[in-house]
Amino acid sequence: MTAALAALLSGCAVGGYQPVASNQPIERQALAPEHRIFYDALEDQGRWTLIEPWGWVFKPDVNPVAWSPYQDGFWVPSDVYGWVWISNEPFGWAVYHYGQWAWDEFQGWVWIPGLEWGPGWVSWEMAASYVGWAPLMPSGVNAANIPGGPWRWAPTATLGTPALRERVVTSAQLGATAREARPVQNFATADGVTFNRGPAFEVVERVAGPLAKVRVDAVDPLAGVRERRGAAAAGDEELHRARVEATRRAAEEAARRAAAILSGGAPIAGAVRVVRPGFAPRPEEQAPGARGAGRRGAPASKSAAADSAARPR
């Protein structure tokens, strides 16, 4: 055996291979590569924790007693997507339009990342003069264990106005009316994704008057980065940092605009901005007739979740 061959074999021996150490947090390493934009963009707004069987999930920095998903914000009517949730929370661009929420008895509300954009991943119901919504959750989550329950209700007449936030109540506060609720199954498909559009506009207009529809403008914070860097490799660390910073800036601006509307300092204009990074298809304004083919059940990954959120109250 030559000295060169001996050296080669010794380098291949057990214990001879030394993996390159990574200085990345373990939770970031464990996330699917396409989900790491969420980790980096939300890093300062909460923490990631491992909960089986969901994997690594995000827990926002909020009041664990008073806070609930889809509570601090309002719904706006869109011809393409139905009711779209608008939030003034800096993490709202991600956690209300991608993935789904779950309840853990130790961690409380946590968000499971996903890549399909939707106007708001919720179940809808109507009861007398109230409309209700609840986060779509994975099967196996016991809604009865959630303090205050997963459902939030508001007078139907406030749907589509910032005043909704001040009128939101829980199922317990709504009382017997909540137990008489009936599900709203108004499904449509856009961009290859099926979602529940929520209450029909004509139903809401009977009590609220004519609704001023808004246009959903998707802001892709990565577009400018791609143009500046040209054909840079997707794994380029400098490109990734630029993507993260662009996403954070766009999210902060969207949250500021929503906060101005909620405070009464700005009207709901003819368009609303949603932050939608270019890792997923962007929304396309479809002709009303094109939506007919999308009237089917919710995606299989979310259909069981809708049932789990619906009962008990």
C-alpha cells in the first residue's frame, strides 16, 4: 500500500469525516428550505418551537390570555377572493394567509407554516344577525380546550368595516345564538388554491347596505431583489438576506396602513395591499365567470380542520 493510498483510506475511516459545523439555529435548519423565509422574516416577532406531530411552529409575542388569531383586524370584500383578512400585526402577512393555526395546551396558539396563499384560512358560520369565523386547524385539535373557544363573532352589518374589531365577541358572550349557527360553504378556486369566500355579499348587503369592493394588490417584495441581482443563485446568502429585509419592510408598511385604517386615520381605499413573496403564485384578477369551476370542497388538508373548528363551541 502506498503512502498516498494509506492516507486516503485513513481519511475515509470511521470518525475521519468531520461535517462542517453550522451556526444556524437548529429550528431554522429543521424547517423546509421554502419555509425559512418565514423563520427569518418573523424572527423578531416570536419564537419557534417543536411540537409533534406538527413539527416546528411559530408562536407570536402576544398576550397569551387575551389574544386569538383573526381577532385584531377586519375583513374587506374582494370580487376575486371574497372576504380578505387585513391585520395591523407585523406578522399578519404570513400567519393569516399561509399555513394554519393550532392550539397546544402548553404553548397556546401556534402557527404551522405553509405555502398556499388564501384570503384567510378560516371556517365561516352565520347565526341570526351575526357572522362568525374560526381558524382552520389540524385534525386532532380539541376546540373545547381552547380558552374562549376558537370562534369570533361580530354583527353582520360590521363585516367590511374597521368597526368590526370593536364588536367582536366569543361564542360564550354570544350565548344561545352561537349554538344556532349554520356553516357557510362558499368555496372558490383562484391561483390553483381552493378557499372559503365567506358569506355571500348579497346576504351582508341586506343589513349593511352596498359594499364597496376592494382590489387585492399583491406586493412581491422579492421582485426588486431579483431584478437587482439578476440570475443570482437561489442559495446565495446575500440574496437571501436581501429577500428577508425586503419582506420585513413590505410587512411593516402593510401593517402601518392597516393600523391607520383601524384608528380611523385612513379610509379603506379601492385597493388593499397584501404581502405575497414570490415563492408562491401571485393572485390573478379573474373574470367572475371563471370562478364557477372552483366551487368545490376545501382542500383535503383543511377539510378535517374545518370540522374540528366547527364544534364544540
